[in-house]
Amino acid sequence: MLATPLKNIKRMKVLVFSLGLVLLFTISCLEDKSETKQDTETASTQPFDYKVDQFADVKVLRYQIPGWEQLTLKEQQLVYYLTQAGLSGRDIMWDQNYRHNLSIRKALESVYVNFKGDRTTEDWEAFETYLKRVWFSNGIHHHYSNDKLEPGFSSDYLKHLMDETQTELRDDAFAVIFNEADAKKVNQAKGIDNVALSAVNFYGPGVTNTDVIEFYAAKESPDPKRPLSFGLNSQLVKENGGLRERVYKSGGLYGAAIDEILKWLELAQTVAENEAQANALGLLMDYYRTGDLQTWDDYNVAWTKATEGNVDYINSFIEVYNDPLGYRGSYESIVQINDFDMSQKMKVLSEHAQWFEDHSPLMDAHKKKNVVGVTYKVVNVAGEAGDASPSTPIGVNLPNANWIRKEVGSKSVSLGNIIHASNQVGSTGRLEEFAHDDEEIELYRQHYELADKLETALHEVIGHASGQLNPGVGETKETLKNYASTLEEGRADLVALYYMYSPKLEELGLVDDWQAVGKASYNEYIANGLMKQLIRLKLGDDVEEAHMRNRQWISAWAFDKGQADNVIEKVTRDGKTYFNITNYDKLRDLFGALLRETQRIKSEGDYAAAEALVEGYGVKVDQELHAEVLDRNRQFKSAPYTGYVNPVLVPETDANGDMVRIKVTQPESFVSQMLDYSKTYNFLPEVN
């Protein structure tokens, strides 16, 4: 899957990696791990201004598109049409995140544009910050924690602003900004009705966990060995006492935006680089027109096989992290240009995927006998939208269907220019604060950039391609339910961790000192999983985000199971806590044992074991340690989350109106781009 945010990707020999290609591993997924990436010491000598804005817990950056001028006009047109298609569906993500998001955004933007009063007061500054946070999160819930954003100003002040600007907002939408309703976008807590208590707009009023599970249990795929992704592209609602799907398609739910997407995809198909790419685009358009899930699978097979060309893309309803039960896909789009030099250097992992599978600690019955079609590329992003923007993954692995991965393969990409931009604004402060000793700091400085690339590559290329379900076992979202996402991400992390401390990496020419690189990887993973990532939580909160959970349950399990041999020691010095790895060989063995068990849980669909693992190690936080971490982190001013504005692609025409080139420009500010997007791509003004 994509992405992320650990949303990321990379790897490589000490050959020479482009400076600043540092990342944190994620899985397909989409996960921002910038709290660790900012530890990397980088020095920007370029005139390009990466920094755009910083507010609350977020910093916003620009990114460049290396290689743009080397593309042909036809290739530039393809990129332009695909980015326009992606942006045309932007509002779908807003409505998927919460039913009132679009009307709230429209009202807040009206106030921002039209208010003529005093813009220097604390209340106005709080309003402006709130609006920026809403933009960044594609709605009124935090993009990572899922908590509802706190406005920082009173309802009376907002009423005043609305009166002054003649702005209207329905009473229920206005009230929810300030009250306790719909407090969590995605609520993954144990022992509750996760669907009913999640604000995400995938389910209508009154729909419950039981409704969802029973509704899809009654569906059967034409080919049980190739199960369809039921629920991926629809909203499930109750009508007249029964359940009905409102399908995302032309003429259906979100049809107005989907028609705009189709308009641009049709143009993209006319400039496709090859027949395979054109055929895949055709199937994607058929899927948008019909909403047919068999067509979705046909498209994914065609897209996975279409590996030639300089341009590729991700577009549609894909990642299921925002659904508490893992059925429904969030809309996203990423348009990318291949970095052939870096991709060729990374090719070695794909070529040896079968070796890694054969030598993994998995039970023989859970190993794939024939790992097929794994491709890995480093790419440069040209535009993002939906769930991938402004907060973006740095690595992606798709498609998500297990049977397609097994029979056809998958595509893994590392978003090189996104990673590079992130590395231009880093510091070493948090590294020095939380590292146990100077040796750990030096290992990080000398080897972690390479280690991070390899972790992500192993996670995406080997991790997500590894393992198989037992015959007759249902899809993971059905068997492991609300624990499916964190188990899959943790499983891919464990594959990467197991091989990060292996002489095979040196044998393949990927590293010069496998032990030093592996130690740097293990040090950072344990420090992050047990301490550093806690800066993202409010004191008293449980861990709920899937990637944070998997980093914690892996680290906490290894710490617990290694206590008899003191594999990881907890050190208190000068009132501060540190975690020190004393035996890297035994820690690798622990990672291998946990990988074997995690794959067993997935392969057998063992829900009870998944629940015990995640709830026992991945959810609860040591409150005393958390308070200490937050206190130690207050000295650092850099925001823990990073997002990006997109470059603006501007077509230039000749006297006859024919397109002669497409110029890359940069937005003036985060605010200007958000306002421009709302004006230009506002295709869902009235949804619900």
C-alpha cells in the first residue's frame, strides 16, 4: 500500500546517494515520520527556498521536480493531465473525512478572504492558525492523531467574523467546531463500536460494527481465490431499515468530481507513453464510470504490469487506514517521474526478493514459493492530492490486494524529491537529547541516512511482498478487523528489521559495514518506538494511529521479551530515561521470532492473538515516561509534522493555441495555494 506516513522509502550501496535522501520507513502506506527525519543534519547550499510556513505542530515545505526539463512535451502533457485529474478529486477526500468538512471550509475561507476588521488580535491569529490546520488535515480532525482540532477562539468570535463577512454556516456544522460531538475521526479503541464512534464519513447514521461485518460477510466473490475489495468505493448507509451502498462513480456519489477526473484522464490517455499505460488508464476510467470492483482489480493488474516509461501515477480510492474496519478507500493521487539512475541502483533488492523470502524466519507454510513482479523505483513527485496531500507518504507499495501481489506482483516507489526537501530543514537536537551515548550518536551520523533508505526499501519491496495466507483464510480486514492495518505495517517493519542486521546486505554491495548500519537502524527504531514518537501524543492519550501502534508494540515486545538477557536496558541518568541495546544479535533474534508470530497471526486470521499483541504492547503509554518526553522535547522549536505545497504546472501555448511547453512555478504561500485549490477544484459544493 502506499503510504505511509512511517510514510516512506529508500536504500542503497555506499555508492553515493543523493544528499538528503533520508527517510523513515513506512509501508505502502502513507505515513509522516518527520519527527525522526528532522534529526538528520543537513546543510542547504541551494538558493531554492524550501520553507513555506509553520503553525501549530506543522511545517510546510516546497519541493522541486528534478528532470522536468528533460521530459518531452508529450511526457510533460501527460504529467499535467494526471495532476489535474488528481486535483479534481480533492474535495472527495474532504467529504470522506467528515460530513461537515466542505461547508465548514467554505465558511472559514469566506471569512478569511472577506474580513476587513483587525487582523492583528490574538483571536484573529488563532482563527488563521485554525484555518491552516483545517487545510492541512483536509478537515476539522487532526491528520495524524484523528482528534478534533481545537479552535483556540470562542464561538462568539466566529459568529462576529461571520456577521462581518455575511458568511453562513448551518447550525449543526457551526456547533461541532466547538462542542464534544464527533471527537474522533477514526476511533480504534478496544471494546467500543468503532464505526458508530468514528466521525469519518464512510458510514451513515446508525450503522454499527455488526452491520458492516454482517453486510460484507454475506457477499461472495465470483472467484474466492481472487476476492473483490468489497466496500472499497462506497458509503454504507441505512435506509428503510436496510443497508445500502452509495457507490463512488460517475452518476453516483461524488459523481460531479469524478466526471472532472474522467475529463483529464481521457486527455492523459491520448498522450500515454505506451500501449500498456494507455490500457491501464482506460480500465481506470471504466472503473470510475461503473464503480465495478472487478474492473478495479483488472485495472490494478494492468497498472502493476505497466512498468515502462518515465511517468507513472496513483489515483483513486486506495488506502483503508481511515476506515476503522479497513474496508473503504480514501481518495488520493500522486503523479511521479522516474529517477532512472537511483532506481537502477535500488534494483538489487527486487532481484533478490526470493532469497529474502526463502531465508526469513517464517514457518515454511507461510512463505511464498514464488515471489513475483516486485518492482522498486525512486521517483520524483510532480503533484499530489487527496489523502497524499499536504501530508504525504515518502514511500508507496501497491496494489493492496493480496492475491494480486501473489500472482502478479507490486510496485514500490520512494518519493525522492519529497525526501530531499524534508532533509533540507533538519537539525540534530532531538537525536542528541534522546540518544543513550556518544557512540549511538556517531552511529546515527555516520550510517543512519543509508540505514533509513534500506529500511524503507526492505519494508516496501520485501516486507509487503512477503508471506501468504493459509488456504481458506479470509482477507486480513475480515479476520483481523480493526487490527489489520497495524499488523500489516508491523509485519513489514519486522521483515526490514530482521534483514537490516544481516551480512547479506554487504554481500549484495548495498553497504560497506553491515553491522554499523544495522546498529544505527536498531538504535533509532527502539528509541523512536519507546520514546521519541510520544511527542505526537497529548499526555494521557492512548496510541491509536496504526503506524505508531506498530512501532510501539514491536519495540515494547522486544524490550519485554529480552529482559531476562538484558537485551535492551532502560537507563536513568540525571533524571532522564534512555534505552540502550546491549546485544544486537539477540535483538535480531527477537525481531525474527516476532515476525514469525505476526505472520502466523495474519496467515491464520488469529484475531485473539492480534488483539492481545496490539492491546498488550501497542496502545497504552507509560504516563510518567510520556510526561518526561514531552518536557524534554519543549526545547525544540521545529514542528513534528511536515507537509508540502505542490509546484504549479502552467501550460504555455503558441499563437495557434497549441501547447509548446509546461512551465513549473512555485506557489507564493500555503494560504494562496489552498485558496486557489478551493476556487479551482470546487466540484462538490453540496454533498451529504
